[in-house]
Amino acid sequence: MIRTILDRKEAERIDGFIHEYRRLLVGLEEAYLASRCLFRIYEKYESEELVGFIKEMIKFVENLKVKT
């Protein structure tokens, strides 16, 4: 589906973003699951890193060029 609303260049940008930030994406997923199923205490630096990454991810998504 993603390739139907994006041109090839934008789809490749998304693939590159995912590849570059895979570790942080996995960290977000773990934080999401842990907040619902486990008790885990995060260090300040971990939280700051993930929040910073979320801000970067929001900028990335806002700059995507979607076909209309």
C-alpha cells in the first residue's frame, strides 16, 4: 500500500530511515509493550533519546511527499 501513495524516491527514503533508525524503532516498540505489560524503569538518557527520536520521526513524516 505504501508504494501506491508515494513515488519510488519517497518509498526509498522511508526504507532508508527505517534501516538507519532500526534500533530506536525497536526501542519504541519495547517501551510501548513494557508500559502495558511489564514494569520497567527507564533511565533519563534512554527517555531523552527516544523522545528526541520521536521528534525527528515527526519531522520526517511531515516532509514526506504524498501523491494526491
